[in-house]
Amino acid sequence: MALTFHEYAHGWVANMLGDRTAEMEGRLSLNPASHIDPLGTVILPLMALMTQAPFFIGWAKPVPINAYNFKNPKTGMMWSALAGPGMNLLLAVVCTLGLKFFLSSGVYIIALMEFLRVAILVNVGLAVFNLLPIPPLDGGRVLVGILPREQAYAYSSLEPYGFLIILGLSFMGVLQYVLYYPTSIIRQLLYNLLQFGL
């Protein structure tokens, strides 16, 4: 569900900025089936669960975006890239408010509260991970949108190797270390929101 909303947000913002590619290809949808990638959404996550891997990597089928349909291709790609992690952070806040409602009302529906708790963790993790400045992650596209033209072109050439870079950082334990602090800060802010007014 988190990946579905993430990809939908990419397509929705791109559509608002003038690129209707996702809509025309039937990908501007909240139907999870539209965003399933056999390898990234099914096979790798199942393998990680079965082998109890120390890290978990998965992805949805990327929403198609054609930067040439934007009035300004660089900034259009940057904003559409930010939309995915932004949606995940919004979902984390909404789930926190939902959890706060149950706690403050005294209505304890354990399964639903556990779902909200896990949804908060998953969405925060997805947002922070995707904001890493490594192409093709969203953070890499944002950095390309900020950099001057020549540097942006040079940096975007790393995209074919991005997955290998992420795997390498995971195996070395660097990725977990880099993700820990921003994830912890966001979770603490949400915890503060949860506690406020209770």
C-alpha cells in the first residue's frame, strides 16, 4: 500500500505539471496491481523473508514520466521525484493521528493499531531510503534537479550503477548507519505528535 501511494504521487504531480504519460498508460491509479514489479515487489521480498536476510530491498514498478512534457524538465522531474517520499511522510502522519485517536478515545482495536504502528515505520523508512542522493532513487533525481547542467548530467550517468551502489552499501553496513539517524529523528517527531494532547 505504501509503494502504491508512493508511485501514485509521482504520477499525480507529474500530471499536474503537464506530463500525462502515467495517466495515458493506466498507471495513475491506486490499484496495487498496477504497480507490482514481479522481481522487486514479490520475489526479492519473499526471498529476504525466507532467508531472514539482514536487509530488505524491494520496489514497485516505476511510474513512467517523460521529462520533455514538463515546461522545465529539471524542476519537473525534481518535484515529481519529491512527491513519492512526501506522500510516504504524509501517510506516516495520518497513521500517527489515527493511532492517537485510538489511544485518546480508549478504543483499543489491537489489530488495527498494530497495522497503523507498522505503517508508520514502513512509510518513514521508505521516505528516508528514497531520499538518498543515489540515482535512480528519488533523492538522486532531486539532486540532479538542483545541480548545474554539466554536473547534473555527470551525476545522472551513475543511474545504471545505482542498484549496485545500494547493494554494496547494504553489505558493508553503511546504508543502515546512514538511514538510522534521519529515520530516528522523524520517528521521534511523530512520537511527540502522538504524545501531544494525550
